[in-house]
Amino acid sequence: MGKETGVCGGMGASQHLCKDGFYSNGIQGGIVPVATGLAMARKFDQKRKISVVFIGDGTLGEGAIYEALNIVYEWELPLLVVLENNGYA
């Protein structure tokens, strides 16, 4: 998976997939700060696009999410957070 010819082009392993605007992260809640950064880039490029991030309800125990959401709010970033109640938390 980590090979240049692998599914993520040598940029991490199976927990860090990235292709054509899709990014994943194997750390619970770790993708929300990444999506926040992408939303900031969307705001600066002025193409009227948004970033979307999917999380499960168990992720709400991670502090990095709240830090990222504060930044999203304060800087008015175009981020849609989809929260799934998947029954794990």
C-alpha cells in the first residue's frame, strides 16, 4: 500500500488514502483538522466550493475536533461536517 504504485501513491498507507480530492486518516477525528485546512484553501481560492468531512458519534470525544470547529466558526470556513450516529459511542 505504501508503494508509489499502491492505492495511495506512496503517501502513507491504507489509513491515509488520497485520490482526486478524497482524503482519509486512520486516527479518530484526525481528518477534521485536515478538512478544516482544505476548507480554508477553498475560501482563499474563491471558487465557491466547500469541504465535507464524515465522522462518527464516537469522534466527539476528541479535542482536535473542537479546536478545528472553533477555527471553522471564527474564520467562517466552508466546511460541512456530517455526523453519523453509528451506535458505537
